[in-house]
Amino acid sequence: MKDSETPERRSDNPRRFQFGLRSLFAATTLLAFMLGMWQIFGLLVVGAIAFVVTFLMLCYRKPGYGISLLGMGLFVSLFLPVMFGPRGLGRRALCMNNLKNITLALLNYEASHGCFPPAYLADENGKPMHSWRVLILPYIARQDLYEAYRFDEPWDGPNNRKLHNVVIDLFKCPSDTTPRNQPNTSYLAVVGPHVAWAGERGRKWEEFSDGSQDTILLVETANSGIHWMEPRDITLEEALGKSINNLTQVPSSEHYTIGGYFHHSLPLAGHIVMADGSVKCFCNRPDADELAAMLRTRKTIVS
């Protein structure tokens, strides 16, 4: 009789909440997915859902389930630094590595030509035709692309336009939020008469009168909107105050940080490269006077 009574007793007292390993695994996976997709917004949504579910469980006088859910939340929170921290740190490390390799290419160019590359090559009317980024292609192991490029036509000429879809990862920060297949550059030169890039004339070492370690060579810029082949960078005035494509000031980056803030629409200060090849990171964007002092090669430069 006991066997016959068991189903009846079970039907009279059904469990209202049942969690198996599959359910817990699915819930944890969903939580991780939402956090990865939405970041801070996903965290808020998941937190709200967890609060509502916990409240309902407690209303049903099942505190054990509430404690279990709380434990699962704490377990997942332990992996937040793993989900966000290393990704941000890894991207920053890749970005710095990009800049170091670009700087090495610039230094190799200087060793071969006796000066740094000009910011651009111009036509007979002074109009920029080719970027310094094209000039260093042989020094970043892209001799094939350099040979396919035509210097007898502008960067957007009939032949060179065929190369516009080529993406060079070295020129793009891994945290850049533009589409992966968009061949823009994250690293720009500041061009002008009293900075490291004099325009269509390359600087020589002796022109860095205040020391190459104190003069900025390149700046990182979030979502610059500049094609890596385009002979366009920024001026000193743009770097100090005006926005680039109405987006942001330099230096800036889309690198993520851990510690309560997941920046998505607010770019953080980014990396700079000094003329001696060292790469530095600004955790906070420098003020205009500090940035100007680092950008200018100052008094004794002959423009």
C-alpha cells in the first residue's frame, strides 16, 4: 500500500521550485552572456531579475532557494574580474604592442633614410597624396602591399582604391568600437611646424632639441574615422582643443576598466608614444598645457 500511496502523496504536495544541474548551468551561462553583451546594463538587469526571483521565493517561504540563488550570484561575481579584467588588460597590452611595433618601424625608417618619415608626400601643388603609414609598410612586414601601392596616383586613385579594404591590425586598437572590417587607424601623428611631424618634411634626431624622451611622436585616438592609407592626421590645434570628427579629444581610447565602471560611450585617456620609442598611458586625460608641452619640440625647431 505504501507504493500506491507514494504517487498520491507526491501529487498532493508538489514542489513549486525545482533546480537541477542543467538549470543552474543554463542560468549561469545566460548570466555570463548577458554580462558580456550588455556589460553594466546587463549587470543591472540581471540584478533586478535576481532580486525579483529571490523575493518570490521568499514569499513562497522557501528561503533555502533564496540562499542558493544568492550563493550562485556570489559564485558568478567571483568570475567578473576574469570576464572583464583580463580582456581589458589584454587589449591594452595588444594596443601597446601595436604602438611599439609601429615605433620600431619608424626608427628603422630613420636608420635607413637619415630622418623620420614625413607626415605625408604631397603633389606639385602641396596637396597630400600618401601617408606616412604607407611609407613604413616595408618595415612592418608588408612589402607585398607596398609594392602593390602606386605612388604616381593619389591614395584614393583607381589602383590604390583596390587596396582600401585591406585591414592592418597593427594600425587599429583592439578596443576600437568601429566594425572589425573597417580599415581605420587608431594611431595618429600630430602635424605642425613645432611638433614631431613637420608635414611633408621628415624630422631629424637633432631637431628634437628638448630630448626625444620628452616629445610625443604618436597619439592614440578612439574612433578617428581616418583610413590608414589616408594622408591625414591631426594638427596641434585639434589635439589641444578641437574634436576629431566631433568624437573625442586626444589621447583617447575605448579600453575597458574594472573597478565599478565599464566605459562604453565615454572614451578613456589613451596611449602616447615618445620620440625615443617609449609608450606611455594616460589614465586621465592631460590638461592642454601639459599636452602642449609634450607635443611641441619647442624653441629651437626650424620649421
